[in-house]
Amino acid sequence: MREVHLDLAVIGGGPAGLAAALEARRQGLEKVAVIERDIELGGILQQCVHDGFGLHRFGRRMSGGQYAQAFIDEVEAGGIMTECRTMVLRVSGDKKIYAVSSHKGMTLYHCRAIILAMGCRERTRNQIFIYGARPSGVLTAGTVQRYINMEGYLPGKKAVILGSGDIGLIMARRMILEGMEVEGVYEVMAHPGGLTRNIVQCLEDYDIPLHLSTTVSQIHGQERLEGVSVARVDQQRRPVKESERYIPCDLLVLAVGLIPETELARGAGIKINPLSNGPEVDQDFATSVPGIFAAGNLVAVFDLVDYVSATGETAAKGAARYLENPKAAHPRAYRVNTGENVSLAVPQIVYEGQAAQDLSLFLRVKQPGPKAALICACAGRELSRKKERFVAPPEMLAAKVPAGTFIGADLLLEIKGE
Amino acid sequence: MDRESILKLVGNDGRFAACQVECSLSPDGIATVWGAADTWRQVVDIGHLVARQPDIVNVVNRLRARGIEIAPQDKSGAIAAARRLGVRAEADIVIIGGGICGCAIARALARYQARIILLEKNSDISEETTKANNGYIHAGHRAAPGTLKAKLNVEGNAMYDQWHEELNFPFLRCGQLNVARTEKDMRALEKNHADGIANKVPGIRLVSAQEAKELEPALEGEIVGALLVPSLAVVEPYSVCIALAENAVSNGVDLWLNCEVLAIDLDSSSRTEAVVTEKGLIKTGWVINCAGIYADEIAAMVDDQFFSLHPRRGGIAIFDKQVKPPYKRSVSVPAPAEQKDEESKGGGFSFTPDGNILAGPSALEVPDKEDKRVEAQDIDYAYSRGAAAYPGLRRQDIIAMYSGVRAADYKEDFIIAMSGKIDGFINVAGIQSPGLAAAPAIARMVEVIVKESRAGQNNPLRLRTDFNPHREKPVEFRHLSLEEQDRLIRRNPAYGRIVCRCEQISEGEILDTIRSPITPTTVDAVKRRVRAGMGRCQGGFCQPKVVEILARELGREWTEINLKGRHAYILARKSREEGL
Amino acid sequence: MRKVTVTCIVCPSSCRVSVREGGEGLEISGHQCRRGLEHARNEVKNPMRMLTATIAVTGADFNLLPVISSAEIPKKMLIPCLRTVYGLRVQAPVKEGSVILRDVCGTGVDILAARTITRAPAG
């Protein structure tokens, strides 16, 4: 068995992992490797041919591949070991990684620190309980994207899309531009799941209707999909039978949410947070297992790639600090709690003391609304307040604890109307 | 029993007041009912009511439910086309249906010097009822004593060890603990126990509440007592079927896939002469009808339909492997609101040999034999039974749902016999649960029927000397040690390319199965053989990869690779083929 | 006189901005800020869009190369430009940012490779 000794192994060569590896080198770590299961770096960005990436970081509108390329070029020039076509089978709590590849067989990586950056996967029809027959022609948006953008095949002629998250909207436009028909986009919630920009440029530009508070209630067809039933939903998001109508189509695209890929993390004994469904992390993005960090959509689904890269950098800084003194005891830990109109907060743990630098806290709003304030409070004292013109669940928000602030109790994140 | 008393019986039953029922009774005890009912439930209930009367051998039920029309397919065009193809093959034995029975019988008869053709209308074996059950190798305590079911269940269960040894499919004799929460539950278990003793179920015994908790420490809540059934086992049903079929094919059985039977020709002395299939005619002396839910329609082709099959749908939920089974055994706990179907019980909490928790199946009478939908009521039932046994089970951890239809007749027993009218035509029908458990015994019984038939006595089948009962164990990368995995990859790098990340299935395993005696040609066929796509992402990541491998290895276009069956295409066309 | 409603995408407020096209130019209402006003005017007078697509590539591990326009193009030119782009075919290797097609359909905008694709190893 091949054995490799590393200062830091990054599992996953997507936007979080690439940013983490680069930052780790900037922090002076010597032996850094990125382990990637695909044949190349870039992760899911490589199938995102649409633009809209990198506005925050690069100040221009890039496609997914361009955003990835900017990092890949730097990684390849930066003395970082890249292990592509390598599938990690197991991560142990004592920081050993077992991975296989066809060209190197089994490799055991002995790591001083690890950053997990495996991203997320899509929810399927079973996980949202769409009943009916089980024909072909029911695919997740990411799989459709793979077939169309990477392989050059169209998985249907006429599509219905369930879910108005950005992936669903982007795929609606892509399918139209590839010569397919898109009957409509259906969204079980009362508000759209994706950005307004995508509603306008992916749906309205092509006269694709968006049906809110509506879901797919039945799938029809023995072999290939023949059609779907759609129905309005009640307050509890259950389909109302009387409102059901039949739509003939041969493709149902599911854009119904993403789930962090936590299998390796669980295997290493890392604690999973029930709100984010990802590993619970502290302000350095350290997990519950010492020396193992997590970043990107594995921690929580961030939507915005710039945030994903930022968490990779935070985790890398944390890993570098950890390696300076792995035995160092943490100060007293406090929770970051979710308060009014907040559904999720990342990180979940902060430490007592003066914040050495600005601390970013990511949060997601529950109910959309105009003129809101993001408030971070500690023991009843407001640490920061940020005004937002409009808040909506599709966009992850970031609150700040300014450098120098003393943290001496649990933090509370709230979003209040003004 | 005569025609009038049957009509009176139905007429006097308040449930059927609005039904118009006609009836005839043949001298050999076959009742035929027809007319109209209001609901499908009534159609089924009348069938059962008549079948339960003394001297009634079986029931042909032609009743219709108002408003439910299942149009029969017109096959005359296909039959004419098939006849134009002429005789394409000659066989001693033709087996119709590549489910568990057809494949088990094919393998049993492959020991003999006989030309055997196994016909399957789908693009793969095990694609219907066999693949969609909970994989129980039942012990035999649930079948009524004295039935053929009970006898073959207990015999078949005991034969599984040898099958497992010879055929190398995943098999776990985990045993079952049936738990009683109330005195009423306990009475039911005592009845099961008595039936089990009568049926000669090995090792079955009632245990105290205390012993039950010692056997399964994870059991929670009030327990009155329990019934321990050590001989229950679990398998992946399709794995058993595939192993049997591969071994049969290795021993010379000819498997014709994508080949539906359209008609059966008889000679002047009412012997089977030829099977008319969509690939042409096959001359044969024996026809073995293992056509599952369509076995009644195959019997009708030789004008000897003496039973009707009514599909009883069962929906199953599979849970994420991250949720570990808390018990060593299959544990059955009555759900608070159990489905009240007098003829059939649904299944409860179980797990697969690979470690997924499985709940169900439900049991619901449906009019359409093709109704393999999963509906909320199926999963509500399956989940409630699963959660009754393991309260920690969460609905959100369900990763897959599917349904199958049980091929039940109205006597609710197996029909395994030579036709009384047509020499050479053997029915293996009404094989519902515990058909999977009984399959080895069913195959042995059919073997005897063939040998003892008139043709068999005139021209005895001789054993082959070169029959090989062994099927090699396929490589299962995920179950190997790290050192074994390393060595394997060095020998063949394809095992180092993980295609299905959820189940950790390598390209090497997929290539192995493509080169196996029965080449899978669809994505689902690959899934049933190696588990690629069976994990929590349900093929979201690996499906394009499997399509690519299949297309490459079979020399086909990507667009020619189906998800399953014969028409379930995945890709409509190459992009840019039509202008924008 | 034409009246259209533009959904503003400048910020998450997603204002519905009304634009009336009369004899004296545009009459715009419903916006909350200057940028919204600008956006609505542009959307009515000369809406612009980025073009992203894939084109055929040979000699690589992949069949398709993603491409992107160097700047926005008039929305009405999107489909004609795509028709042209879909006809393009390149040979690996290709470097990200390299010009695949200059001045697509007279828009003055170039079509660029949106990633680097190396040549596939032989065999």
C-alpha cells in the first residue's frame, strides 16, 4: 500500500477545496495535497457553463469553468500535490485517509490536518415523496446539467421543472437554448427559490411560467415518463386533490434542494448539526474532531460560490493555526444561536475572548421581506447591525463580529423588520 | 355446492347487494363468475367468497367493476407477424417467465440432457414481482397448515443453505422475532406458533418478554411475549434470481430476452406443440408456465384457464445505510393501525443483506396488473410498520420506494401441476409470498412433475455428467479489506475507478457483470447486479457513468441505453442534431 | 404607447418597475433607486445579455468546451449568435480566455473559451 505523509490533505477539488489548498500554502504549510475523485479539479463548477460566478471575488461575471480555472491555474503553479481520479473511502478520527485510484491502487495518507470539502448532492424524488409510477425521464437538475453541458445529450423533448432554486432556473434556460421545450417551473413554496436575476433572465426572457405554491403530485408512465400531475398545495404543503391537472411531458427535472455529503465526516466520528445537516464547525471551521476542518457546501449549502471559497480559506487559516500547536486548549466555547427569522447559522461555535479579526457569521432568513436588519447580539448587547434592503431565503447572508469585539457569552443572530 | 347455492351465497351477502353476478360451475369444481360490481374491492371479495366454499377447486373471476376498464391487448397482428417468422428453434422444454420460479426451474432442469429455452418478455430477468419484494426467506409459520404453500415454504427455506453455498448470492439467516405488545397480539402469535409446529418450522418457540429483551436488547416499550423463528433469512431477491439464471445459462439453458409469448399451439392430440413468440415459433414438448401475474392469461392460451390472478400491490421503503438496524434479527411488531386485508398481511421491519433497513410491503388489491405505482398509502403503511418495530426510524431517511404486484389466485395457494387437459403444459401459478422462500422446493416439485409425466416416462430425461452447480462469487470491492482492495487494483486497475460513490461500486465490478453469462443491457440491470445507483443519491452521480460504460462495452450509442425495460430511454437525442 | 413592467435585478428588493413609452420618451415609475431606473431604461431600450454555451471540441477528455461572450450582447442577437456558436468546433488544447470567434454576428463581442482543456493522452 502506498503511503503519503502530509501536513494538510484537502478532500475535494471544488471551489472550497481549491481555495483551502491555496490559502494553506499562503499560510506556509509545506506538504499540501488536494484529493479529487473526478478526472480533473473544479468540482461541479465544470458543468456550470452559465455566468454569474465571481462577482464578489473577481469583480466580473464569469462562468463556472472560468471561476474554477482561476484557482486551478494557481494550484498547479503553487507546489500543491493534486491527486485526481482518487476516491476517498475512509477518513479516520486520527487523521488517516484511505483512498483508491486505478493508477496508484490504495493510498494511505497520514495527515497532520485535514480539510473536508466534499460538497453536496441533490435530493431525489424519493426524498420529497413524489408518488406514482417509476419511469425513466425523472432526473435531478444536476444530472440533466451533466448530460447536456458535459456529455452533449438531451434527456428529453419536453420538460417540467420542479423547484425554482437557481439550478432549476438555469437549467430551464439551458434546455430552451438547446432546442427543448420547457412547460413550466413549479415551486411548492409561496416564494421563488432562486435569485430574481435568474427568474428574469432564465424564465421571463423565454416566457416560461413559474407556478408558486404548486407541486408535482403524481408521476405517470410505465417505461418512459408520459406526464405528471401538478396540484396547488395547502398551508401544510400537501397537494390539494381537486386542483390536480395533468401535463404531458417526457422529462421531469428535480431541483428540490441539496444535502451536504457527510458520509466521510460521519465515518470519522464528526458531529453533524441538525439545522445545517453538515458538520458542526467553530469560527475556524474546525469540526468536533481535532485537526479535521470542513468547508464549503459540505458545511451548509451556501449557494454563492464566493462564500464557498471564503470558508475554504477560513478553514485553511484555522488548520495552519492548529498545526502551530495541535495540543493548544481552546478557550471556553459559546454557541451561535438562531433567533427571530433565522433558519440556520454557520459557524455554530465561537470562543471566548477578543476577536482577532472580523468574524463572518453566515445565516439564512426564514421569511422574505423588505428593509431588514441583521443583528448579532451577545448577552443582550448588540455587536453588529447590518441593514438589508430586502432579505429572501435564496441568498445566504453574512453578519459580522468586528475585530476587537469581546465575546463572553452565546451569540444570537436575528433578522428584524425595521 | 352448485351454481344456485353460489348465487344465493353472494346474493345474501349485504356487501354485494348492488352487484349483478352470474355463475357457472364445471364438474371438476371450477367456478366461473361474471357480471358487474361497483368496486374492485367487491370483485375481489366475491372471488374469495366463492373460492372458500367446499368443493370449489378454483375460481375464474370475470366480474368487472363499473368504471374500471382494463382494455385487453389485441395481439392478432403480433401473432400473424410471429407466424410469418416461422419456426426459429426447437426445444424439449420451454419455460415462460424469467422470475424466481422460471429461473429456479431452468437451473433445476439444466441437470438433464435437454434443450431448454427460458423466455422473458422484459429486457432482463427478475424485472417484475421477483425484484420488488422484501427479500424474506419466510420460515413457514404464516402459511395455513395443509396448504401447498406451507409445505413448499418450509422445504424451500431449508434448501436455501445449499443454494447459497453453490450460487454465492448474499444471504443472511438472521432469524425473526415477532413481538406481542398486547394480549391480543399474543393470541395471534400463539396461533402462528401452533401453525409453525404443524408446518414443522425448525426451532420455532414462544419466548417470554424478558427473553425477548435479552435476545434483542434494543427493543423498547411494553412487551407481553414474543415468537422466535430462527430459520427466517433475508436475501436480495433479484440477486438470487440472477445467480440461478446465470448458472442455468452456464449449464446450457438458452435465455431469450425481449421475447413475449403470444400464443401456444397444440397438436391434434392436445399436446403442446409450439410456443408462438414475438421472435418466431419454438417447437417444444413441454411448456412450463411461470408467467407470474400473467400466468392465467398464458393458461388461457391452451384453453385451460381454471384460475384468475388478482394483482395485490405491495409498496416498499428502503432507508439510508447510515441508519443502522438496531436488531440482529428481523423484528415484527404489529403497527397500531395495521392494514386490514383479510387475505394478506403486509410486511414489517427488516433489513437487506447489505445493511439497508427495509419496511413493508403494503398489501393493496388493484385492478391493473401493471399498476406498480407507489402511493402515499403504500409508504404510510410501510413506514408505520417499520416505525412500530424501531421507533427511531425517520421517514426522511427513506432513499427508495418501489412496488410490485403479488400474483395471487382466489384460493390463495400455489398452483403447481400438469394441466388436466393439455399434456405437456405445467402451471406454476399463484406464486405469491412465500414464493421466494419456496422457490427451491417449487423447482424440485416441477422437476418431478416433468419426469413423471407421460412424455417423461416414454422418453426419460437423463442426467448430464458435466452439470456444474457452482456460480463463482462476484467481486464485491466494498466488502474487501484495504489490503485486498490494493492487491485487486494492482491486478486490474478498473477496480480502482469508483463509479457509484454512495455504494462504492467500481468500474471493475460493472465490467465483470457485463462479461457474465447474462449481459445486463440497461442501467437498472447493472444496478441489480452490482448495486451501482442503489445508494442515497439514487444514481444522480453514477448514471451518466454507467450509461457511458454500457454504451462503450456493448458498442451502442448512448441514446440506445435504457434505464430499464424495452422503451424506458434515458437520452432523447444528441444535442445540436436539430437546429435551434 | 407601450407599457411594460420590468422586474429589477439590481438588488434583492426585486422592484416591479413600470415603463411607459410615450411621445416624450420614457415614463418610469416603481423603482426605489437610481440604479433601478437605469436598469429599467436599459431593459426597455436595449436589453443586453451574456452569451454562454458549449461547442464541440475534439482531442480532449470531453466532447464539449464551454464558451462565454467577452461582454454582453443585445438580447435580440442571442439566438442568431447561438446558431453561429453552435456551429463552431475546436481542437484541444484550448486555453481559458482564448478567442474562439471574433466579433460574433457583427456585435463587436468575441466568443472566448471558458476553461482550459488539455489534449487527452493518446490511447
